[in-house]
Amino acid sequence: MGNKEQDACRAWQLLIKFYFVHRRELPAAETDCDLSPAQCHVLHLIEPGQPIPMGRLAELLSCDASNVTGLIDRLESRGLVQRRPLEHDRRVKALDLTPAGLHVRAQLLRHMTRRPLPLSRLSPEDQRTLVRILQRLVE
Amino acid sequence: MGNKEQDACRAWQLLIKFYFVHRRELPAAETDCDLSPAQCHVLHLIEPGQPIPMGRLAELLSCDASNVTGLIDRLESRGLVQRRPLEHDRRVKALDLTPAGLHVRAQLLRHMTRRPLPLSRLSPEDQRTLVRILQRLVE
DNA sequence: TATTGTTATACTCTATAACTATA
DNA sequence: TATAGTTATAGAGTATAACAATA
């Protein structure tokens, strides 16, 4: 029967609810770092030492490329991000974190993972189980 | 020891990652319904038959009250939401869904729960376990 | 006087369309 | 001609501060 479907659907609904409930907690971490949600997302996506083309970033953000221009303009003017044209194709501009950007990104990740409060309601076994299941979901 | 802390922290990080990965999938459901993310959030929060004061909505959205004014202006001009002053305290304006709003909200929830795809990777047992654990998290 | 919501203002985020530079 | 990114424009989302109406 469709029990498996039902469980998957129910889990999906719960994850969405969790998403909504906590989408209002994450911004606290973001404003702690003086970043807008979009800027936070960008910093999260630019992995240290792995320059990423602007177009690829637009894909990951699911937004228009024109958007990325302004987003990066602001981060660059704050000294957190650098544009550099690729040697073999000068149309492409690769983004990388500056030292200051690295620092803010690390701070952001610390702040975002600072409050696992609702999770402490779970038993140790459930916490381990949740970790195992989620790892499979996001891999 | 700190194992419990570690598991809670790890689970939190994974949920955040899940949040980021899927924050770009949910907007598809939102634009299907021709709603912005914020409008989607509002419709999600106004439960059918349970009028909610504007200030309470600002709390739930974790945003300034002045924001809610514009947000509701736009939804009201589209005929999805109604403002009504409470009889016993006419400062307070309670929000309720119109019939059209009810319809769009139901459509939105359907679209949002339409794709439990990554969840189908999990075994039936894991799906049930995930449901049980998440229920405790969002209750 | 205190509270609820609105208005005015300014900035960020977002998409569309037209454009520039490079390939 | 096609692609990567930018610019111009317009509308939505957001916060702060000053305001109006009600309590």
C-alpha cells in the first residue's frame, strides 16, 4: 500500500514546518554578523579556497545572474569577497573569499550552529538516529 | 561527556544544510501559486477560521509591524486576506483568509508537499523514525 | 500615557530586458 | 553568433522613526 508514500509525505511536511519555525531563528545569527539573509547564503556557498564563477552562484541561489552582480558588489565593497577573471576565459569571473570574508564566514557558521536548543529535547539515541537519517538526505 | 551536545550540534548543522538545499526548491511551489516567499509565509501562518492580530503575525514572522502593513496591503488588494477590527478593542485588526485566500493556501500546501523525492531514499523504517523525531521537534 | 497599526524614508533583494566584453 | 556578466528599471521585502487612533 501507500504507507511508504504517506510517511515520506508526512516527514516532508514536518521538515517544511521545521523550516518555517526556524527560518526566524537563523536571521538572528545573520544579523549578529551584520549580513542580510541573501549575503549569508552567498557566504555559505563560497567555500574557502574554491573559487566559484558568478553564473554558478546564480544557479545555486536559484536567482537571476543580474542579481548576483549587485549581491557581490555589496560584499566586495565590504571587502569580504573578490572577483577574478579566469585566465583561459576572461568572460568568467571567479569569486573567492578575502581573509576578512573567511573570518566572517567562520563566525557566521559558529553563530548559526550555536543554538541546538530544541534538539536537546531529544534522547541521545534519537539525536544519533536523526543525524544518521539526515546525513543520507543531504549527501 | 559531551556526546549528547555533539550529536545535537551535528543534527542542527544537518538541518541547516537541509534548509539551505531546499530553500531553493520551495520557491518553485511559491511561484507556482504566484506568491512571493513572504506572502507564502503569511498564508501559511493564517490558519483557516482562526483570525490573527497583525501584531501577532509580526511576531511569528519575526519582523517589524510596519512590514506587515505592506505585506497585508498587497495580499488584501489581491483579495486573499481581510482585515477586521476587533469589537472590544478597535485598535487591533484581525486577519482572516477570504474564500479565495483559502483556496490559494490549500493549493500552496499541496504544491509544497508535492515533492518528497529525496525522502524516498530512506527505508520505510527510517521514514517512520524521522516522522516521530520531527514531530517532537516542531510540536 | 501606553498600545496597535500606519506612513515616510531608505536600503536590500529580486526579475526582465537591453547592453558590453569576450569567445 | 553565443555566452558571462553588467546596467537600467521597477517592484517587493525589510527596518527605523514619527504619527494617528484607540484604550
